[in-house]
Amino acid sequence: SSCDWSREAYTFDEKRSRAVAEIFTRMYDDGLIYRGYRIVNWCPRCESTLADDEVEYKEEPAKLYYMKYGPFVVATTRPETKLGDTGVAVHPDDERYKSWVGKTVTIDLGIGPQLIKVISDPSVDRNFGTGMVGLTPAHSAVDFKMAEENLLPIRKVIGEDGKMTGLAGKYAGLPVVEAREKFVADLQAKGLIEKIEDIKHSISVCYRCGTVVEPLTSRQWFVDVERPIPGRGKSLKRLAIDAVRKGGIKIVPDRFEKVYFHWMENLRDWCISRQIWFGHRIPVWYCESCYVEEDDTADRAGGAERETKKHQGINVAATRPDKCKDCGRPDLVQDEDTLDTWFSSGTWTFSTLGWPEKTADLKRFHPTQVLETGYDILFFWIARMILMTEYALDQVPFEQVYLHGLVRDEQGRKMSKSLENIIDPLDVSAKYGTDAVRLSLIIGNTAGNDLKLSEEKIGYFRNFTNKLWNISRFIMMTLGEGARAVPAGRPAPKTLADQWILGRLDEVVGSVTADLDKMNFSRAGETLRDFTWSELADWYLEIAKVEKGKEKLLPYLLLQVLKLWHPFMPFVTEEVYRLVFAKDANDMLMVAGWPRAAGKMPAKAKADFAAIQDLVVALRNIRASYKVEPGRKIDALVFAGTKADLFKKHAEIVRGLAKVGELTVAAKGQRPDKAAGAVVGSVQVFVPLGSLVDFAAEKTRLEDELQEAEKYLTSLELKLKNESFVARAPAAVVEAERQKKVAQVEKINKIIEQLEALK
RNA sequence: GGGCGUGUGGCUCAGUUGGUUAGAGCGCUGUCCUCACACGACAGAAGUCAGUGGUUCGAAUCCACUCACGCCCACCA
């Protein structure tokens, strides 16, 4: 896929703003958006509400105060909120308090009498504290809920500024922390604090600024996630759950589906109004003539009907109305609040395609196929997009969600400004190239797992980029001065090496394509890298220096490799394509077709080539262990048995790649004097090195090799002697083990032969 | 309190439905500035797959438990 810049969109441009206002209006008309006075998460620093998932939790040591409370004792971590208590809850079966339930007591915490009703609720833990919970409906979601059920008054003692309100008596105007200290000191002076315990407590903080969040009652706009949508019979919540459960959306890796369901099932009404200026303004206008501010304290919850639909002077519309729907007067004032950014972003997949117009784009491109994002944004954005899209279009927003992990530093820490461990993509792009940065983010990481990134890693991929560049240069050189390659069909293989590299290419095309389909991006990249570097460059290009006549095949291989790499490293591949293949400026790799595997390599070709590789490696090994200078040629004698013809035929390759002067191949023969030797399968290799040969070392090496080989043989024999294995394992597996045994026996015999000759 | 993830050579990570003597890159060791590339070539060393028990002819892979680290969720007052 590529970006279509003609469809560039911005959240706050006219079309997107229109879509946001439109969906708000529709949801309001369907009774899914309402204005209500209830508990919200309030950040005193941002002076705004927060959605439930915008609140983060931190475990911190805290104090649990046991305070005298009229005839009772209650335990609390927030003594100052007790000034807002209007009730107290106990477990229904708690014998200690049973007789009190239903009664109202009057207590005085120092600011005058407070009426406290005793209620019972099964959620109260009898063993925590005194088994009795003071209820502060205005500052605790749980308490608020119980207050609803038991019709307790709401007494708001903490204001939006984070300071105590007028209802807090002499503590009014104090910030909560100061109020707490003073209040506790006052209680202690009066002997009303029974004891103080140290406990661990999780406090809620604002995800944006880290300030402690105050739950408080406030009049805000909410999305009702439980209410059945008119005409559809399902709630938003249900719709969003079914989208994933019924397979319309697949999340990769799938374990996140479980996380998604859990979150959705527990979703409560979503507070969408914010008191910040950056956002879409809420499309609601209040009539200056007939709208009367609701009375907060008299208000009970109760939902959409009571609070908005019936409320006079509230006008909801996608564009500013001329006059009030109730009184017809034109004096309208728009709500000053903005919408939660995720409410707006939730419309993204369809607002970018022109919704609410019935555009051709919408018809053609929606639902989209893949959304790719970090798992930390699953609730914020993905869940909201699903919710909003299901509502607006009765479609899923996308068919697949690919979740990547978070990028961390070398030590696994989150990147952050304060730790100064941020790797700026622009810096490292300039330093190592953009393709190298891309590769370092793709390779070495799997879906949903965090990624440790370091400059060192990026540097490695810079090296690979350079390797690909040099491979291209080499291939260009073989084409001759200034020559350009014409993309053509697949050339027929002329040699075994050709057959092998084309066969390997097919295998690589197959596995890379399959991995991309399965979103195994890292594995696809690794497969490609290993093929490009080890097989194409280290083997085939070296062979091409020996075997000539590859003017067609080399460009073909390069083009296929460029196509396969293009999604991973678009810049370098495109540039090489431009230099080597492009007919004109409009001929671009990024729109080229994806390679397809042409066939399957014959097993014989594969085995033959592997035998040649083994021989070359064995010869190089001897060179290395005797420290023969790279420039110096060695002579070699090979007793190859049935492979003699194969080696004779490809002697040039062996000589070229292993720097052999005279290569003698025979089925078998007599071991030469003063030669270093090696055994590769059933093949014996000798390199006469005259006085250089160290017989003691040769002997030790062969003995070690023999020991190793016998150990393996024993394990094979043991396996084959096991009757259950032979009887129960698939025939093919058993046969494979038998073959291994035969080969191993042969190898051992050759090693013994060589050892004998040394004596 | 609930849920999830990770634990594989010094480091970073792959290992599809259980079946090659467990792979790769970095790093390391040795030789080389060989005419595409020293951001390179060649050769090599290095792992009882966290632990225990189980299932199986066969376990890094499946099951149970344990340990370590990390993350997410939750109205523990």
C-alpha cells in the first residue's frame, strides 16, 4: 500500500468537523448522548474531565485513618471527603450493625451537623477497617451508585479547582491536601482519631499530567453505551463486542481480543465533554431566553430523558440553529466545552472518506482492511473507532488490527524526555538512512511484543542496505559500461548453480509471501536478508565470477529481490530500480507486481548443489586451519565415490570458490602423503601441504570428529531400536532416521580409513 | 484481587499444526584492505531452550505447578 496524498485529511478541517458534529447530533437524537450530573474523573490541573481509561493508577503508601463518626468508627484514606458524607454503608449480614440499617444519625465532624443514613450493601467488606464505609456520593463512584439506589443527598465538598467548597465549613478554600492535614489535626485534638494505619493504596492520576484525579460530581455530556439503539435493538457496547466476536474484525495477535472483550464488557457510560480548548466544540446551543440552569443538588441521575430531551432551551444540531427550538428566539450560546479527542478520532475511518455524504470513496474503501497501531491505544482509539463506525455505518471500520509493541531503549525502558533516552527517527534517518531505520523496527520483533531499539541495531541494518547497494553495483558491472537492464521474463537455467538460485528464489518468494499474509513481518525480512546476503551474494555472485553467461539471469534475480525488499526498504530499492531498470521517470518499482514462485526445485539439484557447497567449505576449512594466505592456491585431491562426476563437472566452481590450483577428483584412491584431510559425508578431501602438515593435529581433529560422529550414530541406533518408535512414529519419520543412520555409518568408515592412513 | 506476556549461546531475538545433530544477527576468536562491498570476505568457538513433574514412540513446542522480570485491568473504602 502507498499513501494517497490527494486524500490528506486533518482532524480539524471542515469535513472532519462536520462529520463529528453530525454523528453527535444523530447519537443525541437516538438518545445515546445525554447530559447528566454525575461522578466524573476530574483533573484539577487540566481543569477538565477525563474518561475512565484516561486515568492511570499508581500504587503508593497511604494512611488509613480510623475516625469517630457519631456512634460509629469508619476507616478512610481521605478524611476530608467525610465532610461530604451523607450516609454510611454496612454489609447486610453484619450483626454488629444490623439494627442500625435504615436509621439516620446526626454526626458533627466540626463543621456542624451532618445527617447520615445507614444503608446496607453486599459489596461492603466486613473485614476491612471497621466494616463500615462512610458514603461520599459526590466524590466516589461507588458511593455515588449506592447513593442513587438509596436516594442519599449529594454533598459536594471539593470543587473543580481542587479546593474545598463552601459546604466544607471552615475548611472552605483550602486545597485538599492542606484540608486533610488540618482536619486530621483538629480531629486528633478532639480525640476523634482512634488510630492510623499504614497501608498500600492505589491512587488515580491524570494520564496527561500525572496530577491526582479527583472524582467529583459535575454536569457533563455522556455516551450511553448500554441503551439499545432505536431500530437496531442492540447497545453500542453489544455492537462493538459482536464486531470482534463474530469475526468481522480480527486482532493480531489474537490474545488482545480477550483484553478487548474484557474492557468492552466492563465499559461504563463514556464522558465525552472536556473543558479544554483544543478539540471539536460540542454542537449544542443554549437559549438565553428560555434555558434555565438545572439544579445540581436536587438532581438525581436518571439518564437521557429527564435531563436533556425534556429540558427546555437545549438545541443540538450539526450546524448552528437560527433560533431556539422551544421559544423561537435567536439568542443562542454554544456550549463552551469540547469533545473528547477520541470521540472525534473515532470517526476517522469514515470521516476521511467523506461521511456523512454517500461518497464513492466510502463505498469503495470502507470497511478498510488493516489498522496498524500500538497495543497501548487499543481502548483509546481502536475500541472507539469500532463503536462509532458500527453506529454510523453498521459496518466494521477495518477487517484486521495489527498491534505492534512499544519501542523501548536498550535497557528496556520506555523512551522519555526526562530519561534522555529517546532515539529521534529523523536523527538516525539522517545518520543511517531511512531504510535502515525502517528495517530496525520491522526485523527482530513480533506482533504485540515490545521492541528494544539501539543505534547499534540501526547501524547493522545500514550495513545491510549498503550490501544490497553493492550487490546491485556488481550486477550492473556485469552488464557492461553504462548498460541498462530490461525487465524480462524468467531466463532458463543453464547450470546447476542457476537451477539452485532460481529454485531458492522460488522458495523465498513462497515463504516471504506467506509470512506477509500472516503478518509475520520480521520473519519475512529475516528470510529475505539471509537469502540476499548468504545465498545470492556469498554463493551465487561468487559463482558468477567463475561461470559466465549470466547477463540475463543476474538482472532477473536483482529485480525479483528488489521487488521483495521494496515494502521493507522502499528508498534504496526504488533508487536501484531507477538506475538499472526504469524506462522513464514514471516507471516505478512501488507499483510493480509482486513476484510469484515459478515452480519447485528438483530435489536432486538441491542435494547436488549442497554437496558442492560442503566440499568448498571443507577445503576452505583446511585452508583456514593451516592459515594458508588467501592469495595462495592449494591443490586438492577428492575421493568422491558416486559424486565424482558431479565434482568433475563443477570443478571450476570448486577451484574458484576454494582457490584451488589443481583439483583431482576420483571415485576412490590411495591417501597421499603429507596431506591435510577432511571427511564430508561420504567424501574424502585431501590437501597436500608438504612439511606444513601437522600429523598430531590431524590425528586429534579426526579423533574428535570420530567421537562426535559415533555419539550421533548411537543416538540414531537407540531410536531405531526402540520398538514403540518404529511402530508408532509415521513411516516417513522412521525412514528418515534410517537414512541418517546409513549416511552416518558411511561417514564413520571414511574417518576411520583416514585415521588408519595416518598411522 | 483478576488477567496477560516474557524467560532459548555474552547481547537482541526467530522457532508455524510436537518429528533435521535447536537457528539468525550483533559481539567474540583466527586469517585477510582478493579488482561489488573492511558498513566487507572466509573459517571458527559458544546453548542440559528458567526450574520441577507429567502426557507422548518423541517436548524449546502440549498440560500442571514453581521461580524471576514486565505489562494491563479493577469502584481494596
